[in-house]
Amino acid sequence: MNPFVFIVLAVLTVLAALTVVLHRNPVHSACALVVTLFLLSIFFVGLDAQLVAALQVIVYAGAVVVLFLFVIMLLNLQVEEGNVSARPLIATGAAGSIALAVLLVAALRRATSGKATGVPAGFGETAALAERLFTAYLVPFELTSILLLVAIVGAVALAKKGG
Amino acid sequence: VAVEVGIVAAKALFIVLLVVQVMGLGVFFERKVSALIQNRIGANRASILGFAGLGLVNTLVADPIKFLLKEDVVPAGTDRLFHFLAPLLSLIPVLVTFAVVPFGDVLEIGGRVINLQAAELNVGLLYILAMASLGVYGVVLAGWASNNRWSLLGGIRGTAQMISYEIALGLGLIGTIIVYNSLDLQDMARAQGQLLWGWLPAWGILYQPLGFLIFLVAGVAESKRIPFDLPESESELVAGYFTEYSGSKHLMFMMSDFVEVVLIAVLVTTLFFGAWQVPYLARDGFHFPWGSGLALPSLVVALLQVTAFAVKLVFFTWLQIVVRWTLPRFRYDQLMRLGWQGLLPLALVNVVVTAFVVLVLERA
């Protein structure tokens, strides 16, 4: 990816992500989340991962956040008033962020900073990704699907109990 | 490089213009076919500067002018930003999907072989689904930002409906993906140029009749039109999520409705009815099954293909509008039951059966 494009996108992504956390209106926060996810999918395209980018938009931007918005509207959440962001929350958040930053820096220091080697032909395309997913990573893939199934059954069970 | 960019821009412009033209025809059908079905004459009285001689054509010219000149009313208490953004978020995602739609095979001109598709994407079909799934934000935000109970109800109904039917829509397409073994629409279109038993064009409908039905029903539901128009049902919610929109913003919502209809027609044509294929027409001309043939230059072949694509497109647009004026509106529980208990299990069965048959045929 062109460094200039990268920097512009990165700044926009961070701004959108900050809006998610800092905005007082839940609907605006959710929309900022959509923008963040959409911008991330552009990064995936830049990394030759077209399939991941498409799935990111379909699953997260197109479905998950829509459900967030749906719930916000059904519960009629209002703009939060007063000082809800109590000190313990800020303290934990800050500590978590610092820990994450330290980890990232440590990880990136070990990364080799050479010229990026070219990716093999077809990298990130559907066929190549499916090949890995259904051979080398078959067991984790299927286990994930079982996890999701359990979650669905659990959600239905909870909904039935309430009704 | 400049030539390459120019070619891509020309292709993109062409497909957008094609879509807009078919959309205009859709409005024409909406006026006249509905009149025919309801045994009345239909719009024919618009007068432009005192001239009303062209009947419906006048109306088609006058309508957009009227929309653009009307006052843009923004009610008090709205969320200004999202009230402004919602129509754009409704229209733009649907319009950009057409970038990956092929409208012909190849055009050989001055030693260049031009693939008649604006953007060649390895994940073309998923790209369309991804962009189309973003259209829901226009509906949900219009409903929320308008500060109106009817709008909010319409927005919530629209969201639930679009999410529910998106699942059936996507699953209905998996059978086709298995059959063609590709996500690129141009690959799918070319695969449909083969002949079964030497004479029958191998169009997708022959392999995926059930997939076609599921996709068509779920597609009409996605475009929020009768019999699935509960988000805007005018007898209950005034106009649903776009109650509080006027002038050109209202026009954008109506446009995005029609563009969605054209998108469904494009996908049905491309996946199930041979895309731009004309039966027995190959790159170098006709090859009839009874042995004779007719050699044609590349330009003529491309023109025939583009025409075939446009004609099929217009037909499926017309079909959806006839459906709209024929069926009554569902109740909301019926709508949800059809989506989750009808289309979804059928689509799953379709996926499993298709996968099994393809596997058996490959082994044999």
C-alpha cells in the first residue's frame, strides 16, 4: 500500500475508533464503529486479502453493527447524561491501553524490517484461502462453527425462557 | 496508462448509464403496467410549459424536475447529520455494486482485447453482497434521525426484514457458486456459454432452479417492495422510514428502490439466465447445433451481447414490477415466517443437495 494512502487511512481509522469510545450518543458511536470496520476492510484489500475484506464488510459492517443499532433503537437508549465515566473505568482503560501499547512495541521490535517480499500468485484469493482453511486449519475451523452453533442454541434457549 | 484508465472509466460510465436507463424504464413500467393491471389509463396529463402532447413521456420528464425544485423540509428535532446522510447511504452502496457486473464478453479493438466488465474482482459476488448489505444503514438511520414515530417503526421493520432475508439471499447463491466454482461474475457468465447435449445453452436456471426461486423471492424482499413493503406500508406508517423526507432526498430514496430492483434483475440475469450470452453466439460468430454458422466481427458480437444483456435486464425489471402490482402485502409475522421457516431451510437443503451432486459427478 502506498505510504501516503496508508497514513491518511490510518489517521481516519483512529479518529473513527476514538469517536466510537468518546461520543455520548450511542447511535453516533455505532455509526463510527461501522466507519472503523469499513476502513479496516480497505487495509485488508491493501494486504491482498480481498476475501477477508469482503467478509469483514458483510459480517461486521453489514450485519453485526446493524443489530447493535437495532437494539439501541428498540431500547430507546438516549444520549448519556452526567458523569457516567467513573474513575475506576478510566483507570482500567488506561492501564489496558498502556499494556497493549507495550506488547505491540515489543512485538514490532522483533519484526524484521527488510524489504517486503512479494506474495505468491493468488495469495488472499478465495481459492488459496479455502485451500488452507479446509486442509491445514480444518479442525479449528470446524470447532469454531460448533462454538457458534452452541451460541445460537443458547440464545434461542434464553429467548424461549423469557417468552 | 492513460488509455487504460480511460477504458476503465468508459466501462464504468457505460454500466452506470445502462442501469440508469433501465431504472427509467422501470419507472415507465411502474406507471403504465400498473395502470394496465388496474384497468385505468395511467399518468398522461403532465404539462410542460403548456405542452402535454407526449402523455406519459411528459410525466417522466416532469417528475424529476418537480422533485428537484421542491422545498427540502427538515423537521425540527431531527439529527441533522444523519438526516442528511441517510439518503446517500441508501443510494451509493447500491450504485457501486455494478462495478463488477459484466455486460459483454470481450471487445477486440485496435489490437486490444477489452474485458467488458468495469472491475475484475476475484470476490465479485461477495463484493456485491457486501455493498448491498450496507444499504440497510440508509433505512435504519433515516428512521432514527427523523424524530418521528412512524419513521422509527418503519426503520426498525426495514432493518429486521433486510437482515432476515439477507441470510436466505446469500445462502440461495451458494449453490450457484458451487456449480460455477467461482465468485467472479465474468467467469460465471462465460461458463454459461457451454451447450448441454450439443444444443441446450447451459444457463444457471437449469442447474439451480430452486436457487433461482429462493434468490428471486429474497431479492424482492431485500428491495422492500410489495408484497414485502412493510417498512413503508403507506396504509399504516404514512411512508415509513422516509416519511420526513421531501424534494431531492425523497427522490434519492425512490431511486435507490428502483436501483435495487435493477440490481436484482442484473443478478438474476447474470447468475441464472446466461448473463450476456446469446444462444450459439461465440466470440467469432454464430455456431448453430445443426452445423451451419455465421462469422461476425468482434464489434457486432459485443453489440449483440450487450443488447441481449439489456433485454434480459429489462424483462426481469418488468417481472418484478408486475409482481409488485399483483400480490397483496404480507402481515409482519407471515413475512418473518416465510424468511426464517420457509426460505432459509430450503436454501440449506439446496446447498447440501448441490454440493452432494457436484461431488458425485466429480467422482464419477
